[in-house]
Amino acid sequence: MFVLPVGIFYLCYHILFAHKKYPENWAGACAIVTANIVVVGYVIAAFQEEDSEKKISSPGDEAGPRVDVYKQRTD
């Protein structure tokens, strides 16, 4: 998340936009776009991940363990 935008900045600054009047502006814009692409990639990967907490349910209880007033006494 840090290396790619900084690398893109220096690549654009020294190679791609070296002939422009203000190459740091163009390179900065490329770095910003790259950082946003990386963040969007992380968000997409996070939503595609499986939940780490799998629901373990009893055969008769789909919602999980009962608590508070819904808890049944077992003594």
C-alpha cells in the first residue's frame, strides 16, 4: 500500500513526465490514483473473504445460543 504509489511517483516523475513543465504534479496525480486503486483492491478482497467465525448451530436452534430472558433453565 505504500511502496506501489511511491514507486509510481518516482517512475512517472523521472521517466514518464520528465518533459512536462510541472512533472511533480503529474506524478503526484498518478500516485494518488494508484493509492486509490490499491485501497479499492483491499476493500474488494475483504468483501470476498469468508467469515472467520463460522456459525455452529444445534439442530433445533438456528440462531445460536439463547441468552437473557430466552435462555432455558437446565437444572
